[in-house]
Amino acid sequence: MIIDTDAAPTARPPFWRSLYAQVLLAIVLGVLLGWLAPDIGERMKPLGDAFIKLVKMIIAPVIFLTVVTGIAGLSHLGDLGRVAGKAFGYFLAVSTLALIVGMVVANVVQPGAGMHIAVAELDSSHIASYAKAAHDQSLTGFLMGIIPDTLVSALAQGEILQVLFVAILFGIALSLVGERAAPITDLLERLTAVVFRLVGILMKAAPVGAFGAMAFTIGKFGLETLANLGGLVLCFYLTALAFIVIVLGVIARIAGFSVLRLVIYLKDELLLVLGTSSSESALPNLMAKMERAGCAKPIVGLVVPTGYSFNLDGTNIYMSLAALFIAQACDVDLSLGEQISLLLVAMLSSKGAAGVTGAGFITLAATLSIVPSVPVAGMALILGIDRFMSECRSLTNFIGNAVATIVIARWEGQLDREKLAEALGGARSQPSTASLA
């Protein structure tokens, strides 16, 4: 069953009534308010926070219901392991490539060269909270954190990986019970339709949330902050754009669709991510749209939530680029071996980073804490512009997960190419000769 957040309209609604137009207008108004009246803009923060809380409230039920009903609908449980294996293989390959791209760009462009910052002069007091959060991260702690305290605490606390873990176990149990579990599966299917309708209702508040978040960002940090370190911000945005167009574009073309048409298809959600600086705000809609684009529910239910923790292309580009920027700014000369070590540590520390504002900064702190060559105090250099870079991280992560979902659905033969072509407005529905399968 394909879940839609709204019934198909009989006539095309006016442009101004579309979510895309309303969020875009809200972003523009938020920027203007934050610029012209910074004090008022800062006070708009609760609007953005409230909307993100509304969406996070519904994420756990969406993931649980989608994954459980998807697994219950699999013909063989062996399919689950195969899909998971392909998903993690894809995540590892593309995420590693993103880290390498960031490292190469940082070495070629050298955005921090010539700044000659003395580490002793940096005020690192503002990054203390990020450093503490990074210190609390460890591989063992991350793995143990996947297991919830109780079966229902995962849903109550809303931790994505815990919800995914419980949902997979519950879905497997339903599948093993067989016909006797059919009434429960049917009930969950019906409940899924209700929950996705609730998502559609909550999305009505998206323009208000985007307005509040943007007004706060510009009001608190100011356009001047963006201008001061504009070179790094511009380098990051251009690198992320090149990664989407070239790397993800090639992957998409091999799989038989256009990444640019996919971006247009997801424009409402991308604007929402831009406005709130959080990819989690658009997670429910992404899952619904991927199903509408022809991806089977089991694929969507497994790949999208997992990708939010393990397929972070934007975060990986940011980490390698930001770490080398700090090293260059502080006149720390890293050898190729040290850069590769930094890349390997970043590869591990990036896993499990949430799709919320600030997670990339915490992950960077965790990486630098393990690699002593680059001073953690140097993060004070980019603290002021991190909010602007967070938006690009979230956008790139979001697009990367959408591409991954379609690619893995095609690998599994679980992609309806006619629906994909229809959703993307005439995108190529046949794979190229260089097949991904």
C-alpha cells in the first residue's frame, strides 16, 4: 500500500497555495526580519523549535509503522538481510567518497591558508558544550544506545535507531507468526494511513516554522558573520553542489533517473529543510514521496530511517573540509598519512549523527578529539557560521538518502519505473548500459 499525505487534487492549485511557495515566502520574510530587526528575529526562535518538535513527535510512529508493515509484507525474511546488506554497502561507499571529495577540495582550494591563527588566542569557551557532547560519544556507547531500555521506551523517547531496531524485531515476529498475525498487520496498515494524514495536517505549519527558524538564525548570527568567513561557506556549498550534480548525478543516471528531476520533485521538502536547518523535519514526507515514486514500502521503511544515521554525505563533506580548514588556519601541516587517519576517524564518528542542527558540529568535535594534530579549540573559528553550513549539510544528506532509496529499490527489483517516471515528470525510466545491478 502506498501512503500519501494528501489526496490527489482534481485541479492544479494556485501557486500561492502550494507548500513550496508558502515556505519560500516564509524564508524570505524570516531573513528580512532577522536582518532589519535582529532583536525581534531572535525572539522568533520558539516558532521554529515548536514546528521541529511537532514533526519529531510523529517521526517515531511513522518509522515504526512503515518498517513493521513493510517487513510483514516481505515474502521471505531473507530479503530483509539482503536489503540491509546492500543498503549498508551503498552507505559506506558513498559516504567514504564524500569524505574524500571534501579532503581533495580542501587541499586544492586551501580555504584556511594565510589566516595564521594562534591557537592560544582562540576563545574556546563557547565550544565547551560541543566538546563535552563529543567526549560522551564512543563506538561502544553508540552500539549500546541502539538497544532501548524497554520495548516501548524507544517510541516514547523518539530515538531513530532505537525505533528502527524495535520495528525490525516486531516486523520479523509478525512475519514468523504468519496468518494468525494478519489482523494485527491489517490494523497497523490502517493506523499508518491515519498517521500519514496527521503528517499532512502538521505540514500546514511548515511556513511558520521556517519563518521562525530563519528569523532567529539571521537575527542572532547576522549576515556579517556569513560574510566574514564567506570563503569557507561558499567552498562548502559549491563542493556539496558538485557532489550532488556529479557524484549523485552519475549514480542516478546509471540507475535510470535524473537527480535534477528528483530535486524538483522534492522541492517542497528541500525548502522545509532549508528553512528549519533540519533534515528530520521532512523525514515523514520523504518516506511518503519515495513510495509515491514507485519504491516498495519495505525498501523505503528500511533505507530512509537507516540512511538518516549512516548515509550522511553532507556531514562527511563538511567534516573533512572543516577539519582541514582549521588545520590550515592554525598553520598545522598535516601529512597525507595524517589526513587519511583523520578521514578514517571521521568515517566512524559520523555514523549515528542525528539529522538535527548542531549534530555535525558535535561530530567534528569528536573527530578532532581523537586526532590530536588538529586543535579542537580551532572550532571556535567556524562556530559563528556553523548554522549556515548546517543547512547545506542537511540538504545534501536529504538528497543523498532520496537517491539511495531509489537505487536500492532498483537493485532489489522493487522499483515501479512507470511511477518513478510519472513522479519525476518524464525522467528516464530505463537504466543506462552501465547498470548498477
